Amino acid sequence: MIINFHRNFKKDLNKLPSSCKEQLYERIHIFSKDPFHPILNNHQLHGKLKGRNSINITGDIRAIYEQINKNTVLFLMIGNHGKLYR
């Protein structure tokens, strides 16, 4: 699987504490092996984010991605639940 990161994702990632970054790298590793592993809580989004999916990074931190094709995803946003879904 090819995993890409949007520039806005990278900017938001730099604002997170290092513990969240470590969790992200662990979750991305799991995601690359099994995108629907139960720990990720991978689910489709609705409303203005329809067509995208979200995975859990920590209790409140989510990463939103878009499936570009069968083998490629683009992570678009990362942040706490309140920030991403307002």
C-alpha cells in the first residue's frame, strides 16, 4: 500500500505532541498491514467529509484519509475530534 500525506496533514502533525506522533507512526504501520484492524476503528464519514474515512490515533486524535485507488491513500487531516468534525 502506498501512503501519502497532504501538506496540511504534515503541518497539523507538527503541532501535535511527540507522544501523538509516535502513536500515529504505530497506527500507520498497522494500517499499512491491515486497514480495517479493530484498533483503528476505520469508518466512512458523512456530511461534508463524505467519501473519506477516519482512523483513531489516540482516544481523541483522528486521522482522515481518502482512498485514491486500490493501492494508494492520501492522509488529509489530523487533529482532535472537535477540530475535525465541526
